[in-house]
Amino acid sequence: MKCGLSGFRNFFYAREPRLHDVAMYLIDAFYQALSLNEDKFTLATKTDHILRAKKEGKVSGLLSIEEAFLGSLAALRMFYKLGVRAMRLT
């Protein structure tokens, strides 16, 4: 799996009912795919991770979610600990 010249891939989802449940399911699916493809794919939580992945010939993925925050600081902290680094809040 390759994406453009940078080797960067953005993963996200659109609005769904039960937003937290769907977000958790998709984050889990992301980590399952990651574990099956560690030789080609890596999670990026910092710019350095993207640059390192490019040097290693890997695709880096940035976890991004939409509309699952719902104003909860607990949810924000939980998603951050799971590797989410981008959110659409509106």
C-alpha cells in the first residue's frame, strides 16, 4: 500500500450513530491492520514518525476522527492515548 510521494495516509470516519462506539471499533480495526502489516505500515503521532517511515519506505498513518468528541475531556484524553492526533470538532 502506497500513497503519494510522502508515504502519508490519513484515516478518518464521518458521522455515525453511537459515535464513541464507532470510533473505538475503527481505531481497533486500524491497530489490527497495523499489526498485520508492520513491515509496510506504521502509526504516526509526531512529524518525526512520518519522516522516519518515509526513510524506511513505509506508509505512515495518522488517526483522525470526526464528531466523536462531543465536548468530553475524558473522551479527548482517551482518544489521544489511543493515538488520535487530529479531530474535527464542528
